[in-house]
Amino acid sequence: MQRGDSTEPPSFLPPTPSGVTRAAELLQAGEVVALPTETVYGLAAHALNENAVRQIFAIKGRPLIDPLIVHGLDADFFAKLAHFTPMGHKLAEAFWPGPLTLVVRKTAAVPLLVTAGRDTVALRAPAHPLMRAVLEACRLPLAAPSANPFGYISPTRAEHVRASFGARVPWILDGGACEVGLESTIVDVSDENAPPRILRPGPITPEQLAKILGCSAETSAPKSTKGDVGLIAPGLLARHYSPRTPLELLASSQIPKPPAKSQKAAWVRLQRPKTGDKTPQEVETFWLSEDGDLAEAARGLYDLLRRLDAAGYEKIWCETASESGMGLALNDRLRRAAGRGKS
């Protein structure tokens, strides 16, 4: 049964064997299904079915220059889709399943629509048990960008997907809140003669990568898009993951300026303010962790930004983290949410 043109509200598929089976059947039939991963919810479709993939771009309003990440169970699952360098194999063995995406050379089996016209493809083996169960059941590589309108805050709960799309995404497998809450780290290992390059910081930190690689990965910006090819990986645009409410970044030592009279403003802190901390009375303060744990802060960031965006605030200030470990990923997402990312 197809419901792509339905005006009915979306159906939440239960996190049970029957829900997994139904999701797999829909994907095999060329439909789009929102699925949970440990990072964020993805808008999934059969990656080798161009008609199904086009639905993803249409639903999200995503430009064709922005490639999609293809999800599978492990490196063996991708054997007919990609060529792994020794570095790629080493990272896959160390961090898959998990929140790491590897950019590798593709085979002709992968449509150029998925890769923005490039000869590379972004691959990930997610760790979420429901996503893995669906992959086991359907035995298909799944293109699955974040299940949100292009450029908006990524979804970390099934309710976020429904709030963003309504009936336009008729099937959502409800896996509860995402454990990580930020998108995967993306590393380019497509050229065995070049050092690995971090394209997007994420939950797998540079320190963790260096420990496995025996060297530091480069963090230089990718080359700009030219000709008929698009970006090398998703999440690289200067403005992304953005609320509709204007957002401004503050260092941990900075205090928001009192907003204009009657302006409703929010200040997002990384941890609960300490007694005696200066806070403008006109600003409502929120925090992402009791003690400043950055993994906890990352897990709750998108959910809080969505709630503030829906609550009618006219200004949001967000505190940035130190530029190391998970702080790199948090700051990257905050800069792009504020329109200050590196493109």
C-alpha cells in the first residue's frame, strides 16, 4: 500500500519485529521510510533505485549537489559498491558499526544521483539495532540523509520527523531518542596516496582516528564544487542544521547582551550555571548538561533547539565548547546553525 500522496498523518511503525519487517517491505517496494540511527533519524530509500532516491531529494527540498550517505551492515556489505583503501579498511574495522562515514571510490553500481556526480561515495555502517535489523531484513544499501527539511535542525526523535513533514513522510520507524544526537564523523579515505582527511567532525574524534591510523588526519577544507559534480560529502555548506530563529554564538566567558525591550530571548549553556553566574534577567537560560559533559550536550542539542524554535523566541544565544574532542563537532554544528560554517 502506497501512501506517498496521502493526507493522512504518518504511521509510526513499532520498534518490534513486525515494524522492522514492514519497514523492509516498504523499502523493497521503492518507498521512503524514516529510520532511527544512533546519530539522527534518516530518510531512507533503496540507494540503487533512482526513483526512490529522487523521492528523498524532493521530500527534503535537497539540492542535487549535496550527496547522500549510503548505509549498510559492514565493509563486506559494500563489496560491490565501493573500493576501500587500506586506511578505509582499517577505520571500518575499528569503528563500524558506529558514527563514522567513510568517503571511498565507488563502482558503477552506485547511481551518480547519490554521489552528486562524483566518483566517490560516502558509506556508513550504523550501530542502531533497529536500523541494523532493517538492513538485515531488506538486504539493500540504504541512502539515508537526515529526516528533516534541507538545512533545518536534524531530528533526534520520531516526533521531530512528523513535526517537519507530516503526511509527506508516511512511514516512521520509532526508535525513541537517538543515543548520539549529532551526525557522523566523515573521513575521506578515497585516495591511498593521500592522507585521510576529516571532512566533517563528529562523535568519532580526531584523537580516536589518530590512534587507529598512527597519524593525524588532515582537516583542510574540501575543494570547491566545479563543473558537473557537487560536494564530496554532506553537511559541508556554510549554513546548515539551522533553526528559523536567529542564532548567535558566545564563548564560555561571554554574556548575552540584554535583548531589545519585550524581545523573547534564550541562552543555551553547555552546563547548569553556577551560583553567582551573571545572567541578564531578560534572557531565559537553558543548559544541555548538569556538569558540562559534551556527549550529553550533543545528545540534547537538536531537541532543545527545536523546542526553542517552536516556542516563539526571537533570539537564541548558544555557548560554544573548547575546540577538542566532541567540542569540535558541537562547534561545527553550532557555527553552521548560525550561518558561520566553512563551505
